[in-house]
Amino acid sequence: MELLVPGKAPEPRKVWELTFGRRPEDTVKEAAAHLDPAVERKVLDELLTQEKDTVIPVEGATALLKALSGSPWAIVTSGDRAFVEARFTAEGLPLPAVQVYGSDVEHAKPAPDCFALAASRLGIAASECLVVEDAPAGIRAAAAAGCTVVGLTTTHPEESLRQAHGPCPKAG
């Protein structure tokens, strides 16, 4: 299904819904198959670089991540490694030893590969992992890997995060 068709008005809401928790190139493949995902990824990366100061931590994130110091934890993101590292550094947020990016796996979210890889790198079973996710694609991926998932309502309303195992606390 192509959501962006040459000569037709794009459906921004549908494309927007596809973006969260997924690699940009995967969104491009699904939403606009006539475009080159690698080229579009470069354009999107540049836009993100320009907008980097608008990406700020969710309320409570700093305290939570600092509280995890000394505990095994991982970041599993479809985001770009350089961008994520730059934003964490700029905000003074700690990054864990285990980091899994969309580029680290053949099949990214909503496939379970990224969470299975993170659990493996942590040296624990996926069933022992608690995942905090804000996107339906990430929730599906984590649940499919066997993780327990808590939905965070920062990018989607609670009703679209129903596949999470735990409550969907209000952010902010």
C-alpha cells in the first residue's frame, strides 16, 4: 500500500502514524515505494539535525536513567546512533553499555529482533526484561520478543498502546 502517490495529495496523518518506533527507511518503503529509502533517510537525518534542539527528555527521564546506574539496562531504538548519542550527551543523560539501533538488525520494529538482541547482549532472557515503549510498533516488537511492556503516552494516546502489558502513565 503506497500512501504517497505522485500526482495525489499525500495523507500526512497516515504517514505520521507509521513513523513512530520505526526506521525512517522502513516508513518510506511502506508509505512511498516510488522513493529511494536511502536518499530519503539522508533528507530526514538532515531535518532531524536541524530540529535537534526540539527533542527534549520526557519528564522524569533523567531521574529514572540515573536511578538505573549500576543495573543492567539497554536502549533499543529505531533512531540514528549519532543523533541519539548527541541528544543524550546534550541533555546530560547517561547511555547504557548496551545500545541497539535499527541499523543493528536486519528486521527492525515491529519485528522482535532488536529486543531479542538487547536481551542477549544483557545476558538475560527477554522474558526477564521490562520495556518502556511509546509507539505501537515498539510495543508489538517487545511483546513478540517475550518482554513485559509498559506503554508510555508521549507520542500516542493510551488506546493505541493497548498491547502493552502494563499501565500507560500520562507523561508530563
